[in-house]
Amino acid sequence: MNHLYRLSLAAALVGALLSTSCGPGGGNNDQGCRADLLVGDLVITEVMANPDSTDTGREWFEIFVNTTAAVDLTGLRLEVSRADGTGEEQHTVAGLTVDPSDYITFGSFLEPVPQWLDYSYGTNLGSLRNSDGRVAVICDDVVVDEVVYGSTSDGKALVFTGALAPDYSANDAAENWCNASEEYETGSMGSPGQANEHCAGGPNPTECDDAGVRRTLVNPLPGDLVITELMPNPAAADDATAEWFEVYVGRDLDLNGVELGADPGNPRVTLSGTDCLSVTAGSYVVFARTADPATNGGLDAVAGTFPMGMVNGGGSIFVGFEGAVLDAVTWTGSGTGISVSLDPASQDPTSNDDPTKWCAGTGTYGLGDTGTPGAANASCPLVPPPGSCVEGGTTIRAIDPPGAGDLQLTELMANPASVDDALGEWFEVRVGRDLDLNGLEVGTDTVGGAVRFTLNDTACLRATAGSHIVIARETDGGVNGGLPSVLATFDFALVNTNSGLFVGHGGTLIDSMTYASTSSGATLSRDPALATLWCDLAAFTTPAAPTYGLGDKGSPAAVNPSCQ
């Protein structure tokens, strides 16, 4: 509709609907509207027709001053009626000058007058209708703006969406209005005198306020936002307030209009606001159940909040824009108080779909939970497929397992004297060729015996030919009797009498030994030259048996003395 046609319609409407009276309490208006206002110079943006509890003295409506200079509104006529124009009440503004681009609130308040109210018309307009109502602002014979509304909800103002710039034509569409969800006083929702919230499901914003300058929004595109960390199961605070997830930002953009939800394509919240929600390339932003550090586990900064819960045992989360999913991830579980963290090398919307690229978070934040919200993640350990291991932390290769003749049991300490058995037991294996010990199986019975321990590790456990490998109950030399080096630990006991030991791989026996008794503080040692001969180092007198650590007899990680 062009501007001149709108003016002629406005004049016709005024002639049909307005009386010469200024309405109850309005007084005469012989000099008319002091400013020369045109259609759209004032835009009605919010109506509180149905306050919580009693309506009397608490109704209000808001207009946006859509001018480039200050305006004297003296003589402006405020008008309310039924939707069809009947039951009209009027009031003429007496003395009010407003600034450009400001939100002005007119209300029925008498005493006390709230700080956010700019002008009180007292009882002159009667009551705003709770349903099928109309509000208009009129300058002489020009209807500067008017809105007609259907129904209202108790305690909630009707707001024109903050996603759109205030406009006299756009506010004619019912779909651009919604019930306010932000509380301005106890029990009452709205934003009198301020920019409105973005109505969920309404149009996405096209402009935002950047430090007082109106500019076009920079909307996210596919690949711009990547989900990088999740906290479904916080421990330092309650799940309902401390769950969060993190998103990596690939370029400078605005988050206005970004959608968050659990089920891809079904947003539960849309980020809104008239201010530019600007984020910079390379930053990590956090979305949480609440922005309050006292209840969200101590998060430093929150870019937006979401209402849906994150399932501890597995769920999904997504970010989107204008109905399109920008990124979505699923998880199958999480540790208590430990985030689920994406490897930085997989920071894109495709790679982060691979569950092997996620791992337990590192670092500590806020009240003590583990994770790096708002910061780059640590690299995840590589996860090798079966039959493979990680070399040097960077390369996955096939395991080179031991076979027949590659390993030989050479020493056993079942009865230490310097420390308790549960701390100081160990055994030694000699390696016949360069190989990997990943998957080494150990048991205490050699005839049909069950495997008691398997040496599992994602890192390649490389052993060189001629080396002597020690596997013990404890790795710490300060508690295990002073062992020089320990490759791995086992959790079963070595019996002092009438037992045995075997090593194997993949269910195949490689070597075994049996013994009837052991001496306190001395190992059973295999002769380095005669494989069938074992001796008890407690019997050594001349020469004396070698000792280690705190004084027990043995030669861990070294060639044994001769038994002959």
C-alpha cells in the first residue's frame, strides 16, 4: 500500500469514526496536534490490556518513535475501542516531548507511577479490552498508527516481535505478535519502554542494534557453527540448571535467530533481541540451562539458554537457522561431572558425527566439574581398531604380537619381605625379538587355566629383543619395594606355594612355570643359560644373590644370575 493511499484511507477512517469530542478528561484541542506527524511516524509495539490480578490502574501500551528528530506529542489523540471501532474512548496528550527511536509507554497509572511509564492518561480511556480491542494514535485527521487485536492472556502483554524493525504496516499482521515471556515486574510479562523480545516462530530478524547503530544481521551459514562439547551430567550442580553445550564459531556473525533444540528440525528456543548478538571467528560460545553462575556450575559466560533437558544416557542436540539444521550431534552416555569433548581435528559438522572423535573432557571449570566450556578442547586419544595400536600418540598401526618362543618367564616374586605382598609382588618376562606386548595374557594355572589378566592398552607396547619386562602389583617404586621399572600392573595375588604362572596371546600358550614353594624376600629365578633350571635366590650365599630397592633379593629388569 503506497503512502498517499494510506493517508487517504486514514482520513476516511477518521471522518467515519471520530467525534469532535476529545473524550473524557481530554479537554479541547482547538490548536490540534502540535507536530506534523505522518502515517508510520509512531508505531504501536506493545499492549498490556490484561494485567495480572486487577486491571484497574495497571493497563498500558507502548509506541516506537519512528522519526529522526525529537517530537512534541502535545495534542496527539490516544484512542481505544472495540475492534470494530465502537465504544470509542479518547484522550488528548497534554505536554510530552519524545526522542527519536525511543519507546514511549502510555498507561492508566495514577499513584504510584512506575519508572518505566512516560505518560499517564489516568482513567480517561476507561479500560483496554481484554479481547477484540483496538488502540490508535491520531494526529489531527491522520491515523498515525493503529492495531487491532483478538485475545490476550492474563499478566502477559501482547508484543510486536523484536525480530522486525517497528513498522506501521508489519504490525497489522497478527503473526508478528505474541505473548511476552520476559518479566518486568512480579507476575507481569512485557518490556515497557524497551525493545521487544523476538517472538518464537515469527519472522527472523533482518537488522540489529550494534552499539547504537542499526545494521544488517550477519546470519550463520552451513559450517559456521559446530557443536564441540556437551555436559549432560553435571555433578557440581543440578542437571536442570547446570547442563550446557558448546559451539565453535567459524566466522564473524550474529546469533540472532539461531534455533536450539533436542530433536533436529524441532527448535525449542530461538535466540532473540534487538541488540546484535555478535560472535567472532574462532570463539567458543556456551549455551546453558541458566545463565546464573551460582546455579549453572560456575560457567563464565553464557550466550543463550535452553529449556530442554540433556539425557545422561544418550540423546541429541542441534543448532539451526530458519528451519535448517546447521549442526546436530548425538551421544550415548557421559561420565558424572565430566563433559563429552570433540577432538579439535574434527571440528566440522560432518566429522563430529563420528562417535570415535569424541572423548571425556579435560580441565576443571567453575565449581569443579571437568570440561573446557568456552575454550578449545584438548586432543582426544586415538582409538585404534581391534588388532591395532597407537604409535607415539599420532599413528595407528597393526600390533605385532608375540608367538611361540618369543617370550620366556624368567623371574617371579611371590613373597616379598620389604613390603606387603599386595604391593610388592611381580614377575619378569624376557623378550626374544622386537614385538608388541599388547594383548599379552597371564594366568596362574597352566593346565586349562583361566586368563587372570590381559595387557590391554591403546598405545603400542613395544619391547625389544633381549629386554626383561617387569609386570607388578604397583608401578610406584616408593611403595612396591623399589622396582626399577614396571610396564604394567596386575590385580591378582601370586600364591606363595604350589602354584604356577603362564603367559600367552590370543588363547595360545607361550610359556609357563610351576613352583612348590617360595622364600620370603627372594625371587624364583630362571637360569639364563639353562632354560629348564630355576633357583631360589634365598639359597645364594657365595656369590651373594643380587638385591634391588629396599633389599629383597632379585634382579628385576636385568639378566638373572646363574643357578649353577
